[in-house]
Amino acid sequence: MKDVLSFTFNGHVYTCRNESSNVSAAGLARPSNAEWRVALDGVDVFQFPSARDDTEESVRRRVTEWDEAGCQLTPKLVTAFTEDERFGE
């Protein structure tokens, strides 16, 4: 299994990276701390624990289920102000 998997689903590009945290320079990371970090159109949106038996199919299925459940992040609306309320204008 690759450590990086990219695919397009519902018009969005997903990039999944299998990473370990708290890695020591003295040795390998424990297998139990590895996780898949998922980016949606280049922005990290969620992660989940990786398993020794993960396949491209199982990782893709987990991400597409998340997408289909409506868990995508949507951009927050930004309101532009033409007058600064602090100055009573």
C-alpha cells in the first residue's frame, strides 16, 4: 500500500497521507500511532487511524463515505464592511 493516495470524487480532489506522529530519531514509530490524514482540495479536513490491512480501496471507501455523509467543510461567508461601526459612521 502506498503512503499517499490521491483521487477525485464528487468534483473534489482528495489526498490521503499515511503518517506517524511522535517519531523518535532512535527508532521507528509504533504502528499504533499511524493515521491517514485527508486533505480536501489541498486543505486537511480529517484523519482516521490506519490499519495494517488497509488497501487503496478501503481508504477510498472511508473517505467517500465521509463525503457522502455530507461532512464536507464549506467556506465561511465573509461580510465586507464599508463603514466602521466603532466610529458611528
